[in-house]
Amino acid sequence: MSLENEVKNEAKEVILLSHQGIGDIFSCVGMVNYLAEKYKGCFYIVREDAYDMTLLLYRDNQKISVIPIRADVYAGKEDNYIINDLREKKYVKDNKYEVLRNGMAFNMTNWGKGKHFVDAFYLQFEMDPIIRINYFNYNKKTPFK
């Protein structure tokens, strides 16, 4: 699936299920920001103990919602199951969502010579790995509480 060459899709929002390691969450900051720019909004599922830290990364971007649910709850589940479960939990409103699974079913051994492991998250969607750097931004507008 290639996302990089798609036009901005205002009709849909995206739900991102990513690998749940802390390093993986930081590696996906650029991707989440990129997806929020390309879609109407981005719902990012993270494990409960990483919720506060992840929320801090995106607190100034109104198009990103961080949802504290372990991704393994959805392992092997169909997209409709995930969307319906999130709707029942009042995180999402309707069925106009694209579900992206990142780092879960991708052969991480074939990302290419000269590439870093973290690039595989981006290469999975045929994104240029430089998005990880170019879209990594952390706004400090909102003070800590």
C-alpha cells in the first residue's frame, strides 16, 4: 500500500495500529504527523503505560487523537471489528476510517541494504523514510501541567 503519492483524503480518517515499543512510538512520530496532514484526522493506538508520553508529543495537533489501548487487543482482528470496538468505546463516530497496521505483519528482514531498521515502518507503506525526520516536530505551545 502506497500512501506517499496519494492525494490528501479529507473524506476519511485513519486509525494507526503500530508496534508498541517506546522506541517504535518515537520512530512513528513523523508518520503520525504525516498521516494527520494527509487525512482528515489520525487516531493513534498506543499502550496504556505510554499514553501520557505519547499525548505530550501530539498535544498541540488537533487532528491527532491518542487512544490508550494495547494494540495486541486487535491482533488478528478485521478492520470492521476494530472500528466497531472503537465506536462502542466512543473514540470514533462512524465507519469512514482506514485502518493501518504498522510493523506487525511486515517482513522486517527485506527492507534493503543501507536502510535502518526503523525505516521498515515507512517502507511498509512505500513512504520515503526521510518522512521520519522531516515530519518529526514537537510543539511546545501548551505548558506542562
